[in-house]
Amino acid sequence: MVDDHHLLRQGLRGLLAESDKVKVIGDASDITSARQMIAVEEPDVILMDISLGDNESGIDFTEEVVKKYKKIKVIALSMHKESSIIKSILKKGAKGYLLKDCTSEQMIEAISRVYDGEMFYTDEIKEIVMNSLLNQDSGAIPRLSMREKDVLALIIDEFTTNEIAAKLF
């Protein structure tokens, strides 16, 4: 796991140690130590915080990891609920997204399913992303130039292509 908060890493390590489905092989507080840990330990799945302190980005690091290590899968673990952030890390290659207030069962399920090649999102994350997609298109009216409006008006008046060309040129 990669997270800049020691207490969180320590708590997650203890929580995950109780599961027979997951084995924690390392953790890192920043990108530099994460690179070293990944090179040595070669984890199957990484829990990645998005905001790593010192202006380090878990989003950018996720992209680096999935490009360099094709077998490693990343699950974002964050407090961020903004759809733009969620979509950003998913576009960079994360295979799952968990909020830090998720249950231990959800975390273990996410790790297991992502390890097995699936993607994992809680219902809350699915709802946030779906609402974003639905609201993105609603009410969006394309902006037309004056020339496009002139052409559209002639089309509405049932002029042919040749007649529109003759009128406008």
C-alpha cells in the first residue's frame, strides 16, 4: 500500500493481516519508497492513495506503475468523492476505487476481485460516476456559429444542398 499517513498504513496492515485472502508484503509513505518497495517485493495489487503529500500524485504514480509493471493492479484508496478525480485515476489504469470509509469486507473483496482480474467499485462510487456521466450530457446545447445557424435555418426551410450553397456563396 502507498499512503502518506503512517497510522492508516499501520491500521490497514493490522486489518488485512486478519484475512486469509490477503497478504501485505510492504507499504510506502511516498513515491520514492514505493518505487523501491515495488521493485523488490513485486506486489500483485497496490492500494494507492491519491494525495501523497509533498505534492506527489497517486494518480500520476498509478499511470507509471501500470505502464512499467504490466502484472501489478492498482486500487485507489482515497477520501475524494469528486467524479473528476475518480475518473482521472481510472483513466490512468486503476482497476478499482475505494473510499477510506469503506468496510474491511469491501476492501478485502476489492483486493480479491482485482487480483482475479476484475474491476471493483462500491455502489457509492458507481453512483457518483454514473451521475457525473448523466449530468454531463443533460441540457448541453451545442454552440453554433452564425454561419452554422444560417445553414441550419435553410435546412429547416427545406432548401437543397445546391440551393444552400448558392444562397450563402
